[in-house]
Amino acid sequence: MPYLEQAEFGSAAQIRTFDLQYDLISALVERWRLETYTFHFPCRECTVTREDVALQLGLPIDDSPITGVSAVADPFALCHSLLGVLPGDDEENFTGLKFTWLKARF
């Protein structure tokens, strides 16, 4: 949390729950075009920008965005150091953590 506060992202960590509007989500999914990464509406195309996310979550966007691929030498060691536990044997090909695994433990 101190690192998030220092980066001015502390407000994002406070987001706990929100009501999902399934009809709205379904409508957006139907209008999403993967080839252009935009929503196609009757009036025109629309995409979600980082400014949109910043306004919704109250995050600062003063600097350049952080993008790219991260190379982690030992993902199991990183997982253990951050979470204090390791995934089970069914996760031998470690490419990420399953949300169900995280939810069951935390």
C-alpha cells in the first residue's frame, strides 16, 4: 500500500465492490471489434482511453504510460515473496495465477 500511495494509485486499491450492469456489459461486448479495439455504435466508433480510466478511478496520468512485457526469472519465487504461498502442483507451467486459486486463499 505505501508504494501505491507513493505512486498516487492508493484510491484504486480502495475499490472493493461495484454493481455490475449485465445488460450494459452484454451490449458493449456485442459492439466490440477486436480488429480495431473500438466499440462500434450507431453514431460512431469509440474506444476507452487511459484518460477515461483515470477519470473513473481517480488515478493520475501525468507521465508516460508503463507498457511492455515483464521478464521474471523465477515466477514461483516472486509469487512466494509477494503472497507467502505457492500454487499447487497443477500449476507447474507457471504463466499466471488463476483467479479461483487467489480467491480461495485470500
